[in-house]
Amino acid sequence: MCRRIRALTAVMAIVAWRAPADEGPMAPGAAPPPAPAMLVKEAVTGMELLHVPGGCFQMGDVLGDGDEEETPVHEVCVDGFYMGKHEVTQGQWKQVMGSNPSRDPGCKGDEACPVDSVSWSDVQAFLGRLNAQAGGVRYRLPTEAEWEFAARSGGKRERYAGGDDIDRLAWYAENSGRRNHPVGTKAPNGLGLHDMSGNVWEWTADWFGEDYYARSPRDNPPGPAGPAGPNVDRVIRGGCKTGEAASERTSRRSYGYQRTSSDRGDKIGFRVVRRP
Ligand SMILES: [Ca+2]
């Protein structure tokens, strides 16, 4: 009996799901949730963000050739979000902030290049201005877990963002001429995101915790509550124009100095995320 009721419920659910829209409104609760848009545009700059469906993955050194702080490999689950298809460009920064701080010698003044020479605190100022005009949408930096999940095309075992072919995917020491390049000129990863390996390092929201992976919560880990040592600060990810291949790996962790607001090297930029 119980089995029959369950079967009948399943059939009704399928019928409801398949009901054409022109047959009138569905009963409350019968419609499946609308699929999220694959791409949204930020209203001020037109910046494109792609949908990253939520999921669980093994975060860290899954390929076994990383550094100590990439271990232990541990399960992490993130809710779905949108992530910038590209690193934030100099043109987008200028639209929001009215100036362009970038100093990379090959990209200075090129609005299609990633903005560089922005500290973590500078990025917070950028986000503050953007959010003031965003009509309730909140843009922010990705957590370290969101960044790695997205870079690995939704948590896959990818050495670089999009696979093994680093020359196809990333601007790094062996092909960049030691300069930044216009965003999106290398192949995207499996989610359509460009330059998550290489070009500029990308600031994340998290404080850097060398041993954080040993105590990270599974669901939407926010990173350590504060700085974990005298010389550690916010996590940067993805490697850069002057990095060797090992530095462009999706699981590689590094950091920049946030507290002094002084870390404005031309090797660090960022991209934004938002929740739907
Ligand atoms: Ca990058």
C-alpha cells in the first residue's frame, strides 16, 4: 500500500512537472524551481558573471604533488553562486573608481587587461562602491573554497583551471613575456571561466591559515576567523605571469599582506562573485 502511494505520488509529480504553461497556473508547490540564468551582467560595468552550480568536492592536493598547506585533502561543499567570467579589468575598475592604478609594464593603460596593483583593502573599496549601485545585489570576493571549486570546473581533478594543457589555459612564466595580458585571451575552463590559472593572482575573501584544511568545516567554509600568524594575510590564488607551472595549479595557496594595505604588486588582481 505504502509503495503504491509513493508510486502514485511520483507519477503525479512527473505529470505536474511536464504540464505545459498554457494549461493555466500550477498548483502551489507543483512547479520545479526555475533554473538559474547561466550568465548575469553587473549593472554598472556590464561585467559578466557565470553560474557555478553548487556541489561537493575534495579540496586540496588531490594530485599529490602540492605543498604542505594544501593538505589534508578534505571534503567541501559550496552553495551555487555566480563568478566573474574574467578578472576585473582596468576599464571596469576605472568605471567604478574613476582612476586606474595599474602598473604592469605591458598592460599599463590597456582597459582590456586585468587591473593590477590593487590591495585587498582597495578591492573592498571597489566592492563598496559597486554594491552601493547594485540595487540590493551584493558583490564580494570569493571564499578560498568557492575559488578552488570554480577553478576546477566544479570540483574536478584539474591540475590547472580547465585541465593539463597549461599553455592553452594560462599566461605564466613560460609564455607571458613576464607581462599581463588582456583577459579572456586564453581558453576557458569547463565552466567558461578564463584566466583562473595565470595572468594575475586573485585575491580571495579568506585569511590565510596554513593549517586551516585540518579543521575546515565541510559546508561553505569561511576561512579562519582572523590572521593566524605574524606574516600571513589574505589568500591569493591561481598564480601569475611570472609563476612557474607549479605555481599556477588550482590547489596552490599563497597570500598577500592585507593589514598594512600595502600589497599592491602588479601581479595581483581579483574577480568578483555573488549569490543568486
Ligand atoms: Ca588569474
